[in-house]
Amino acid sequence: MDTVVAGPVGAALAQFGVVPRGTRTAVFRDIFDVFLGLGVLVGVVVVSYMLYNAYRYRDGAHRDDDFDAPMLGELPRGSGGGRKLFTSFALSTIIVVSLIAWTYGTLLYVEDPPSPEMEVGVEGYRFGWEFTYPNGYQSDGVLRVPRGEVVRLRVTSSDVFHTFGVPGLRVKTDAIPGQATTTWFEANQTGNYTAQCYELCGSGHSYMSATVVVMEPDEYHEWYANTTATGS
């Protein structure tokens, strides 16, 4: 799905095709993979260089007699006048700044989603969730959505602070009394996902859950055509 990434940084990154696209699940997985890969790479380089120097300068009969080991507190000689240190700092700066820019552009995409095919109202209450569809149909505890379509959620609360989250779809946002927050997701696999409240809201907090049912598009639209504003 082609989208426009918000902001000049995001737009610039998207132009070169370096910003992950797709569902929230795929985007956050790509972020994790990049950080994991860089972390492993840096770890391998640092440990390898440390072991190389430990082996090269180990004590023993193999060492040259003219090797002048530095004393405690003395800077080693023959290091190129700090060029290695400068190079390492420069490379580290380039990597860190590039990673920050890439992550920022990626999160801009997550915050400014593709144009949604549908928007559902979500209202938290002690201790459950009520969903309101565009046609006025209301469902208590079950949210049905089509696979492969962008769904925007407009979330609020009727009493105290709650947090609506679906770990399987990588979606989470606060439910604030008197205010509305928005988030979105796109499910690419059919099945049932569990939505939970992630804000301690009272004695029934642990039971405040709902089921998100991802259906095939044709099946969903057939079901939706038979709903009315008086449903529950």
C-alpha cells in the first residue's frame, strides 16, 4: 500500500525507499531487526578487535624485544596521533545520527497512517470495551474488522483512564475521559486477537478485555451489511 510519510524528514527518507511500509506489525518488526542487526554487528566488531589486540600484545617469548609497553597512565606511542580514535568517533556519530533519522522517519509513518478504509469508535468503561461502527452499530466486547484494510480507532473513556492495546497487532493508545486519541492498524492474517486494558483502572482491571476478530473482506462486508444501529 503506497502512503505519504508526514514531515520533511519522513518524506525525504520515503523518497529513497528506506522507510519501512506496511502494517504496524511489519514496521515495528523492521525497526527491531535493524537495531538487533546493528547491535550484533557492533558487538562482533568490538569483541573481535579486543581479542585481536589481546592476542597481538600478549606477554611471552614471541614478543619483540624492542616492544616498549606503555606504563600505567601513559598514552601508547605509534598510534597515529589519535587518528584511530577520531575515525571511530566519526563513524559512530554517522551511524547514530543516521539511525536516529531513519527511526524518526519510520515513526512518522506509524503516527500518520494511510487513509483508513474504516474508522471505529472505541469507548472504555469499568470494565469493558464498546465499539461503534460508522453505521452506528455498537458491539460490546467484540471488534470485527476485515483483513488487509486500514482501520483507524478513535478511543475515549466514559469514566477513568484506560489504555486500549492489542499486542498481536502492535496497536496501543490511551483512553482518556473527555478526550479522543487515535491509532490505526492493518491486520494481514485472519483470526482472533485479544485486546486488553494496560492502565490500572480498578478492581476489575485484569478482566477488562475484548476480542478483535479479523475476517476475510467478503465475509466481513457481508456481516457488516446486516448490522444496524440498534445492534449490541
